[in-house]
Amino acid sequence: MDLLDEESHRLLLWTVRLHEVGGTPTRKQLRRLSEPRRPAALSVVSGLSGRDVDFAEGAITSLLRRGLIEAVADERLAPTDLGRMVINALGLHPEESPLFEVLDTDLRSSDPLAFARIVGRIASLDQPMVVDPYCRRDQLEYLVNHTAVSRVLVSDRLTDDDLDELVRLVGGIRNRATKLRLRVAPADSIHDRHVISGDRVLQVGATPSGVGAGTTVISEPVDLGVEVRRYYRSVWKRARKLARYRPPRTPELVA
């Protein structure tokens, strides 16, 4: 197999990462993540491989031809087993490559399933804390019913009516297995949406309108994870308590 150029490595890594979180990008979406191919670098690769390389061939086409990615339903792309082996062999495992932080680029503000898909990610974590300066009743209700979130931190950007709705929702919870605490912090303390669970931090944000047209992305700031967790735990301790739910104790059975 011909040696892969730098851009092919990059797109193969993106494809593997997206697939690991349930994403299968289209050619257009994957191409959006690409960079211009570098003829100088490619000529070096060609010299090392001892073969003639067609520089006009796109990175995606090259990966398909080599059997490192494959087309699946709706013309979406997924890595093959061989593609995963190549990434592992190159030492480009996601946990070791914080430069590639975007986990999902297929969430758009116009997509009615976008929030549900984010909640699906949260549901896979063990009793995380959700930091959302704009969380309102509908969003909190979805989190309560479909995840094991145990702490929710909102900001005083919300109106008093919004906060009262959140308090009433927590007060009306019945038969939830996981406890839930709700607190509010000053607006200048919370700048983005974060999900904090154990030693992991996920950040939910959006790209600029001129780049990706409002694509919502979930990233994991690996290098800054410790600092982010420490910061939000400190904000949580200082935040004002709004409401709390404790699951009912299960009575012990006496033989």
C-alpha cells in the first residue's frame, strides 16, 4: 500500500473519531475539515515509496481506494477495520492527539434532533454535571427524563420566571433514581455549555456563522480538562442553591 500523505492521515483520523461517537460524515462534511494538499510534501512521500503518486487524487478518494474508509448508508463514510489499525499504528489514537478535538460536526441549530443527540451523549456519562447558562424548563425536563445528570448549573442570564419554572420542575420530580441539584451562578462566571463527568470535560458550542453555518460541535479539551473541571467545581461551590431532589429510600425487606 502506498504511503499516505499528511492530509490523508488527518482525514482518516477525523473519520475514526467521528465514527467512535456515532457519526458518519458525508464527503462534503469530511471535505470541510480538510486542508489544501501540499505538493512538496507529497513529492517526498512519492520519493520514499518509490512509486508514482497521482497528486490530483483527492484525499477522500485515496482513502476509499486503499480500503481505509468505506461508503455506508446514504453515501456516508465510515472507517474500515484496516483504517482503524492504521490510525493505531501511527500513534494517532484520539486520547493521544488533542489537536483533533471536535467529536461531532453533524449537529446544526436547524436540526430538530440536535438537542436530543447531545442528550444522548450526556446519557452515556455517569451522573455528570451540566453547565448551561441558558438552560430552560424544556431542556432540563429532557435531561431529567433521559440522563443520570446529578447537577445542573445555570446562570442569572435567565429571568426570574425562567428560574421559577426550573425550581417547580425539580420540585415535581417523582421516582427518579438519581439525585439532582440545581444552582445558579453569575453570568460572567459561565461562558459556554460544558458537561463534566469524572475526569472528562465536554464542551458544546457553535462555529461562527461564516464557517459551517451554525454547526454545533462537541469538543473535548484534553489539555485543559483538569483546569476546566477545577474551575467549574469552584463556581458550583459559590453558586446560589435553587432546588434539590433526593430519590426516595427503598425500604429494606425483612425476611
